[in-house]
Amino acid sequence: MPKLKIGALPDERPVKVTTELPASVHRDLVAYAEEMARESGQRIDPAKLIAPMLARFMATDRGFAKARRAGHSPRAGGGEG
């Protein structure tokens, strides 16, 4: 079985965001959490996966990194504002 891209979940101070997901994305998120639970032996709340998945996506998006280096994105660290 291939190793999952999302590792241990960091324990950081959260910022509350409310959004809607398509049903198919939610099903995949639940399936991902179930696979993580099989790997780690611990139950994972699917909602807790959204932030690390987004962080991983942004960290590996070359276009975003290039724009950020060029100063075309909000302040580093993002978040509120």
C-alpha cells in the first residue's frame, strides 16, 4: 500500500471557516480518513484533514509559489485580514 501524502496532523490554533463540499468530495474525504485510520490505528475526523490537504496543495503548487515570491499574494502566513 502506498504511503499517504498527509502525515500526522499538527496541533495549531485554528481559525474557523465554514464551507460546503460537493457530496463526492466529502465521500472521498471520509474514505481518506478511513485509510489513515487503518495506517495509524487511530480514528481520524475527516474535517481535520481539510487544512493539511490544502496546505500540502498550496506548498506544491508551483504557480502559487512563483506568485508568492513575486509578492502577488496577501501577507505571508495568510489567515485573518
